Amino acid sequence: MNPRLPTDEAQKNAEALLQGEKLFSDTIIASIPGILILCDQEGSFLRWNRSLEIISGYSSNEIERMHPLDFIADNDKPLVQQNMVDVFSQGEASIEATFVTKDGRLIPFLLTGRKVIQGGVPYLVGLGMDISERKDAGLALQESERKYRELVEHANSIILRWTPDGCLTFVNEYGLKFFDFTAEQLIGQHVVGTIVPEIESTSRDLRPLMEGILKDPKIFEKNTNENMRRNGERVWIDWTNKAVLDEHGQIKEVLSIGTDITERRRAEAQIAEQAAFLDKARDAITARDLDGNILYWNHGAENVYGWKREEAIGRKIGDLVFCDPVQYEEHNRRIMTHGEWSGELRLLTKNRREIIIESRLTLIRDAAGNPKSVLGINTDITERKIIEAQFLRAQRMESIGTLAGGIAHDLNNILTPILMSIDALKTKSFDPQAVKMLESIGVSAKRGADIVRQLLTFARGIQGERVEIKPQHLLQDLELIIKDIFPKDIRLQLAIPEETWTIQGDPTQMHQVLLNLCLNARDAMPDGGDLHLGIKHCTLDEPYVRNYHAKAGPYVKFSVIDQGTGMPPEILDKIFEPFFTTKDINKGTGLGLSTVSAIVKSHGGFIDVYSELGNGTTFHIYLPALETARETPTPQSEAIHLPRGNGETILLVDDEAPIVAVTSQILEAFGYRVLTASNGAEGLAVYAHHQPEIAVVLTDMRMPVMDGAAMIHALLPLNPGIKLIAASGLDVDDPLTKLAGTGVRHFLGKPYAPDSLLKLLRTALDEK
């Protein structure tokens, strides 16, 4: 644009105006920031300040020939021109436009124009301010707001704002998609009933929680609660809450940012469930770091070792359960070398009791393959080891039983002629001294037979006969054993009344009960002490015996009292359990007291125990007394009253020549005719030759060539009604039951006396 130059007259008027009104004093112009111009209605510059020259880069001479629009960018010129028109028509106007410098730089300016009149002529006073910084700040703010909107809208978190009355004012795009709502469906709605259920699936009421958050977000800055989608599906969200305050510091809104943790909660629940499964395992499952510090300790480990989880976590496993530090170091070295280890370990419980553990250990590595921790699965096999030992012991006892059976058979064969000869000699001797000696020999022989019978009972488990027992005899026998085998610092005190009621029982088992209790008392007094054994009889009423599931009536009470270490209540409750023992593994089986209890119960009795830690233990054994407590008179010799034969023929079959000789003499002396054979085959031949004459066959069951059972089996076809008496030093436990179906109805246990033989023989002969 080529502006028109001002006329001389206009120049003069302008100068007069400036001089007269002092409109533009040099001081004011210099102090005004930005560009200041004065131009007429035609756009001719009348005055400008130094800033216009500096900013535009034009000289004073250049400016005075220019028009204000020459400094404006082409796209803004129409708007600026219109604003100039508006100034003259309306008095003032302003606009933002781009200022163009001489070198082509573009600068955003705020242009403000005001109309002034001097001498009736209108002029435009223009002020231009560089707004580059403000524009940049505005653009930055716009960019920031844009980024914030993008962040909020595209964040992978739920972002929402809600008012103090609980109504939603904003939900970001992610939140809308997550809850499956549109903005129209949520905005203005209360959070409870839309995205928050009233009652959580855990039964927690969420309304008070929401009210608490709105009341003081600082307290609930972090919270986790259950939420729900539009279809009712429940989800768990971690929320961060922040108060948005107004200018008065009051809560205007609450900004909440949520993260979906539903999968994490499910994983945690699964882990918790798996941990619960591990806790239900009877095995001790543990984990420790490479320094031996315990990281995990399940409920099974609590039961096996006695240490609670909170007591064990963080402790050194070597200090906690290993007996020997050297053993732990060696065992740890093997794991680190080979990556795993399995085997048996002897470890300690909390109360320092040694147990046997079957251990399986695995070295756990991290993602990079570096050793991280050690997982251990340990099974307490102490009881199993005890059972194995019992099984091996039972096998040994079975072997001993087999050996004892052979020994018993031979001993009984030896004792039989001795006993029979003694009775025969007594009937022929008139010397009192000789008779006394024979009686002494007979007592010893019978004692030997009793020993054989006890050997079979213990070794082969043969059930002893229930007989009438005088309790004082049991204690007197026990006294001899205790004095022989117990340490001398254990002092035995007996309290035995002269007369006691009798009991019905197995003497061998009764000895076992009392001896077991005495052995326990001995072990409880390692430094010695008094051991009291006593007998009393008493009558117990129904209320007293009801707790023991026993019957009211007369009882004999055996007492075993020691001054030992005693037992605490928790131990006392378990002493009759099979395999429970407080002794070391190699010193006790845990079967002694359980056997005592079983025997006493089988005899209709019960046990009462009292013990205090450090004050000894008292056992009272109650056994039912017999109604008749009178002592049975000692039977006199019945030799002169023994039944005699009437010439009947007896076939005696036995491989022991002494037995055959003595038995034949006795039978012949009492009126019988005797045929003999040394084994089953000979017996068959003799019977076949003399069948019509033979009244009874008396045979040993264990013989060479052909035993008694085979011979009997061969005899029955010859004579189904044959009368048989079986004799043996074995199988004294209910022998007739074992011989059922063989035709044998009578059994004679070796060694036998003449009276037993003659009475049984007469019984067999008199049968039809």
C-alpha cells in the first residue's frame, strides 16, 4: 500500500493539536510499553513512539510513508481495517492480529484503538502489545488440557468424580466401558445402586463406606471394595480418593481413581486355597532361604515339630530342628550340590523329643536359574519305624515260637515218664523220707512243665487257662523277680493282707500286667526310690464304676506306687494309646500300657491312674473278685481211688521209649493189657492185626515216619467208631478244636500224670 502523504495544512493542525493538548509528551510516549501511534482517519501516521521502530525494524523515514495496515499480516488486514472503522464510528475497538516486521517475523499483538477529537477532527490513538508470551502460555494450557483429556479418557484406570451427595459428575471412557454404561446412564446418578452394590458379597454394607469417603477422603485415601457392572457382575477395585476443594476450602467433589483387581483377588483366593490345602496335609511342608531362614511353615509342620508358624518364621531351621549342626551343614551341602535330596533324618521337636523323618528336599531356582530357596516335604515316620520294629520283633518271636515248640515237645516227652514214674514209685514205697524226696522231685518236674507251658504262651501267643488266682501269690512271685533284676537303690515295699478275695484270670497275663507297671515305675526312678505294691479288697457301687463302664460288686485292688518323675495332664491322657511313649525310640515301644489296659479290660476290670509332675505315679488295678473267697483245701493223694481196667487192650503209639515203658507199666498195673508201636506206620500194622481186641488207641501226635494225624486218618476207614486219645506236648491251646473232624474226642497234654491218664482212659472206655 502506498499511503497518501499528509498536506501542509493537516500537518500544521496536527502539530498544533500536539502542542496545544500535549497529547503526546515525550515522557509519556517513552514510558508506554509496546507500540503507540497516532493517525488520522485516512491512516496517515502523525506520531509514533520509538518502540514501533525497534519492533518493526523500519526507520522513522520509512514509517512516516507507511499505513498501519502495512504492519499487519495479509489474513488479518480485513479484520484490522474493520476495527479501525469501528474506532471512528464507535469510539474504541480492539483485536488480536499478527504483526509483521521488516524482516518477515510474525508477532501476535493485541491492538487497541481509541478515537480522540481535536479541533473537530477525529484521530485514532493506537496501542499495540506483544502477546507472544501470553499466546504461548495459552497454547501450552490448551496443550496441557488436551493431554489431560487424552490421559483421562484413554487411561487404563477408572476415573470418576462425584459430589458430596454421592452423585456422579464425570466418568472417563475407560470407566464407562468397564462398567458397561453410557455417560447419560451414569452422570447424575448415585454411586450406590449403579456401580456400587448396597451389600458386598462378603456381607459388608457399603453405604457407610461411601458416606465415610465423602465425609473425609483423607481417611479413605486408599480403599478396596466390591463394585458391580451393569449386568450385575461383581468386581473388586482398588480406589484412590482425593478431595477437590472450592475457594472456601470445602469439599466440592471427590476424585476417585480405580484399578480392577478382580483377577488378582481370584489369584490370591486360589493361593489362599492352595495354602489351605497345604495346611491340611499331614506332612511337614517348609521353605527356607539359602541361609537357612524359614520362609514357610505349614500346619503339618506345627503338628510334627510342635513349633507354631509365628514362632518358626524367620528362625534358622538348623537351630530349630536339627540335632547336630554338623549334620545340618552336610545335608545342606548335598542339596546345593545335587539340587535335591531324600532320605531319613533324626530331628528334634520343640520339647526336644527325637523323631524320625522321611525327608524330600528340592532346591528352588529363580527365572535366571540361580538357587533361591529350599522346599522340604517331611513325613514323620517314627510310628512306622516302631511298627516295623514290632513286626521284626514279632517275626523273631515267631521263629522263637517255632523253636520253643520243638523244645517244648522234647521236654514234655522227657518230663512225662518222670512224672508217671514218681507216682508209681510213691505207691510202692513205705519209707517216709523216700516219699518226701519223690514228692520234691514231682514238684520240680511239674515246675518244669509249667515253665514249658509259659514258654509256649509267650512265644506263640497261646491263650492261657482262666483259673482261680490268689492275688498274694502274684505279688510274692513278683517280689522274687524284682529283687533279682531291679537296681538295689529301688526299695520294694509290700502291703499284702493275710486273707484276700480271689480272682478268675490267666496267671501269666496277670504277671505281665504287674511286671509292666513295675518296669515303668523302675524307669521313672533313675535315681532310685520306693516302689509300693499292695492289695486290698473293696466293694464298688454303681455310681463309682459307671465312669469306667464296669459292673458294681466286689473287687480286688492292686496298687503300684512309685516316687518317680510323674506325668503332666497332657501326657496322662495319652498313656494307654498304642505306640505312645515318652521314652527314646530305642528304649520304648509304646505298647506296654496299651497291653496292660487290654488285659485288664478282658478280665472285666479297669484302671485308675493318678500322677503329678515331680511327685510320682499311682496305678490302681481293679479286678472282679470271685463270690467264694475261701481257700480250696489241698487235695490228698487219690492214687488208691484211681479207676482200674478190666483187662481191656490199649494200643499205645509213641516214639519215645521211656514214655512207652513207663505208661505201659502204669496201665498194666491198673488192669489193662497194652500193645505198643513206635510210630504211626507200626501202629497201623498192630491195629490191623489186633483190631477186634483193641478198645482204645492212645497215640502221640508228633512222630517220625508217620505222625499221629496221618495214622488216625488211616484208622478211621477201618473202624469209624474207633475210640481215640491224642497226646502231645504242643498245641495246648484248645486242642480238640484243632482236632475236630479227625474222630479224636479226647486230648492228653504232655507231660501227664497217672491220675490224668487213668481218669481220661476210663472216660473214653465208658463212652457209647
